[in-house]
Amino acid sequence: MANTAGLLTQQSFGLETKVIPRSLANSINLAVSFTDQSDDQVPTVDYSLLFSDDKNERAKSLDHLGKACQEFGFFYLINGVEESVVEAALKGVSDFFELTNQEERSEYSKKNSRDRIRWGLRSHAGENREYLKVVAHPEYHCPTKPAHFRDAIGEYFKGMHEVELGLAKAISRILGHEETYIEKEFKLEAGFDVCAMNLYPPSFQSKGSIGVPDHTDPGFFVSLIQDVNGGLQVLSHKGNWVTVSIPRNAIFINLGDHMEILSNGKYKSHIHQVVLDNNRVKRISVATLHGPSLDTFVAPAPGFVDESCPPAYRGMTYKQSLELNGSDEIDVQSSLSQLRTPLAV
């Protein structure tokens, strides 16, 4: 992977389109005009500027985040979790797959619907990956081997939970509510977060071109970090597949199904997939689904519903939605299509 330690980039299908020296990140406004962005560019949001003491800078950053959420539904986030924490988490995941054998990992194969740690291996035309899923919040579960793995990934989850609460505050303000609106609506202090740590094979070892088939994810949003760029694609509002090439030290954020439901479709949960065609080496990704508490009832909020915009989704608890299509909590499978009302189809 190219060394971009000193750069912030926005990329389009792997082609670099904007390069910003990282040394200038705190002295310039990263809210690039959306009139200058094509459909296949991913906007970059500076987390620190959302809480700037400079009112004008903060207002511009919030406006940029609002446009990223409504016009794209996904974005790169910088200055959220410390670089050293992210790198330690990726190394920990790499070590888990490298320093344990398959027999040790298979100890965490599916046992029952109450699993809080689950390992799996998929190798067929429709899916190619090895994964470890863990419940990250409200109670943290993780294998004990290798020795440093639990602490490294735990520090990353702690940092991402703080970012989750911060983004909830910022998006609440953008939507015209008090800062604690989303946090209260989703009961995020008891939010059910699940992390999928994935190991994708190089293309010459896979049994098909698909790492993970196209899908959306439940919850407030999904955060993703990876060690090597390539593979993840997101379907844009305009129907284009956008290849996600995460700038160094950034985290990819994709809004989830339950943010779409709460906003009655104002914000969209985007279909995405993982392809392996260009994988020359193994690739690791860490995708965390940040969800409401399991007992939270999620339906279109009154502020997004009126005579001209009736409820487009059925309401139910987060737990019910996760189990709607026959899966269980740790599988965190989408049921968005089943929750849409006939008028929304």
C-alpha cells in the first residue's frame, strides 16, 4: 500500500482526485464544496472540527457532515480515534489469525443464539472470508489469545464508542434536535455493538470473486478500518459502485438501517459488498456495527412524518429486527426490506 502518512486524500475508484497535506489538516477547512465532488468521490469529515471552539468553523463542519449524510450516506472520518490505537487493533486482528491455529479458532464456532463470540469460515462462490465476530458493547467479549489481542481491540472499541456518541450529538444538531436526541432515541449507552473482524484471501486463493455479497447493515452506523485498500464497494444514490480506498489514519463510516428508519428515509443505509478480484495479498478489515440497545423500539420519528411524508417503515425493537429473518443477535443481519411499508416499496 502506498505510503500516505503525510496526506489526506479523496479517491475515486482507486484514482486519487484530491490530495491535502496532513500537516495542513488543522489549518484549513476540509469541507470541500459538494459542487466540486462527483458521485464517486467519498467526502472526508474531520471529527475534531465538529466540536471546534470557532463557531464559524464548527458550523461549516456540521453543514459538511449533514451533506455527507444526506447526499452520500457514507464518508471518511479523520481525527476520531488515535492512529496508534487503530494500528494496534489491526495488528491484534492480524496476530489472531496468524498466531492461532484453525482448531483453536474453531472453538468459537456457532453454538447457540446467545453466542457473544463467533468464528466462521466461508469459502464458496458467494462468500470468501474467515471471520471472528464479538460483541463489543455494552459488555465486551473477546478471545484471550493471543495475549495482547483483547487489550488492543478493546482500546479501539473504547475510542469508537466515544466517536459514536460524538457523531450522535453532531447529527442530532444537524437534524434540528438537542445534542442528546439520537443518544436517547437509540439508548446508545446500552447500545448493542458487534464487530466482525475479517480475513479475506488473495484472489488466486478464493473460490469466487465475492468476499461478502451485497447487503445493508442494521444499526446507527458501521465503522470500518482495514490494513490494505481495495475490495469494499458502496452503491451510491445514483446507482454507481464506489470503491472505498480509505486514506491512512481515516475510518470509513456508513450509515445503518436504523438511522434510515428513524429519519423516515431522509438518511439512507447504502448497499455495499466486498469483491476480491484485485486482492493480491490477504486483507484484514474490522467492521463494527454500532446499534441501539436491544430493547429500543425504533420507528420513524414524529419530526420526519407528516401528511406528505407518511411512515415508510414499520417499527419494532432492535432485537426483533435482528431476528426477523431467522438469524440471531450476533449475526446482525439486515431486515430493512421487510420493514418497509407498502407505500415505500
